[in-house]
Amino acid sequence: MPREKQRQLISLNKDKDNLFIAICKKEGHSFVMLGVYDKNNKVKQVLCRVGKLFTSEGGDEDSGCLFFLSKLWQILFGNGAKAQLSDEGVARNKFDPISISYQAYELSYRQYKEFIQLLEGLQTNENQFKVFKPIQEEGSEVTLELTTDLVFSDKVNTDKLKDNTCKLSIDNNCRHSAIQMVEETTHTPLPSLVSTNYMSDLPYKTQLEYGSPSQDIPFYVLPVAPTAYPELSEHKRNILSQLYERMEHMLLIAPNSVQTQRKFQCLKDLYVQMAGPKKDQSLSELLVSIQSWRAENHLVIDELRETNLVDDFLACFTIFKRKSATAQLFDKIEENLEQAQANQIG
């Protein structure tokens, strides 16, 4: 008798474990990856990977040369080639390092389940998605299984996504579909650093090993975007937007350095506090809180991650030392808060 295939099960704490959704690019192809990461900027487990690929008339993916040329003609000069959202697998059997670019975003457990429901709404007998799905929940502990079985009884509307992924063309390519999936899942528009041009690299770089981001390269996950907090005051949303933009751009310089990892995590912790536990602070309380936080973290905030000979010379004279971009940002934030406070009193 054939031996029963061993089930692949993993455990997840939905309150403590951190989930992400990432838009990724490998060569000319964009796809979406979801997984679990830790505070050390390492991916612990890839849970799902999907992307839009063109298909043959029978519905199977095809990569033959003549097939490719015919599809390329349809994409460039016709009404688009037939395509579908396809499962790209959560792992590989070989080390096979592959360079990719990406940008990743914080994801809640609820949003992860919504994404899986979307996939189940698109699934057919001919096109199935083998991803990690919740099969048991006890309090905060969740058991997930790598399976194609449908686990959700509730149906969601997938018409918009189905329409978007059934054709591949210049103005509706794999990048457009990947962006739509991320935006629909996070309920926020993607930042400006993500181009809709499928040939453009995404902001950050890593390497896939066995199909998962390398453990030797930091994998950065941006927090929930400022647009997700419409209830906050204009001043607080502006500060969150400035912090978010600083986090985005700081990763373009020396991304693998310990200093960058430290500074990114420092800003991310402040951002999460401001958007959550401290969201109801008054302007004066917010100003005091930021000044206190800055004093406590000044060594990280003031640190220059890239220096030159002039910086090394000026470092001998504290008064002439160049300020880091992050320190300059906090000067501006404090100045704006003080002005807003004065206007409020006046």
C-alpha cells in the first residue's frame, strides 16, 4: 500500500507572531509573498506565494518558446494574453539562491485569513493554491496546514480580482495585479517607492534560499501605513507620515548594517506607539513624549550610517558635526509641535 503523505503543520500565536505581506520581483516577474517574521528582521516561515502568469488554452501554465512568443505578441499588440493567478509554492527543495527586490508590510492575522479567503474564491479544480491555512484555533494559538483544501465556508466577492488576473497586458501585468492584491489585503494604497512598471526594481533587495528570504540579509517590514488611521488628528497623521517616509528611505542606505537595523526598529517602535497606545495624547503630551523618547535614543538617532573624510574630521568638533537625516527630521517635528501648541494657546 502507498504510504500516506505526511501533513505539514506549523503553529502560530496570532497575538505575538508577526505577519507580513510583500510585493516581490524576480527578474521580470512580480509576485506576492506572505509569511511570518521576527524582531531580528528574519523570515521564519513563508506561508503563501502567488503571482499572475499567462496560461495555455487548456488552463495550464506553459513556458515553451513558441508559446511565449505568441503570448508576447498578444501582450504587446493584441488585447492581452490569457492569464491566471497561480500558486508559486512556499518552498524549494534546492538551495538555489535567487536575487529578488521587494517591499514588505505589516499584516494582521485577520487580514491573512481574508487573503486566504480570496484565494479560495479563485480556486478551481484545475488551478489550486497550496498554502498554509488555519485548521484549528485555541485562544491565541493557531495550527496551520499546508493544503489545497477549502477551509472557509464564508464566500467573499472575488469578481474584481478575477477580472484583473484573467488577462496579462502592458497596462495590466503581473506588477499591477500584485499591487492590487496587497492594497486589497492591507486596505491602504502602496507607498510611492513602488512603481507600477514591472521592469522597475522594488526598493529593497534580498535573496531567496530554498524559496525563502535569506537568513543572512535583513528583511524589513514596514508598519501599517498612516492612511490606516483616519481617526487621528492632522498633526499626528503628519508626524506618522514623516516617520513612515523616513523608514522607507533610510533602508536605501547601508541596509545590511547593524546601525540601519537598529535605527529602523527604533523608529518603528515609536511609530507603533504613536498609532496605538499613545494615540490619544494631547499636543503637549505628544511633544514631551517625543522629547523624552529622543533623549533616551539619541545615540541611535544621531548616528551617521555613511560618513566621509570630512565627517570624520568634523566629528572632532561637536559644534560642526553633521546631523543625521533622522535627527533633522525630529528637529522639524519638535518645531512644528511647538508652533502648533503656541497657536492652540493663542
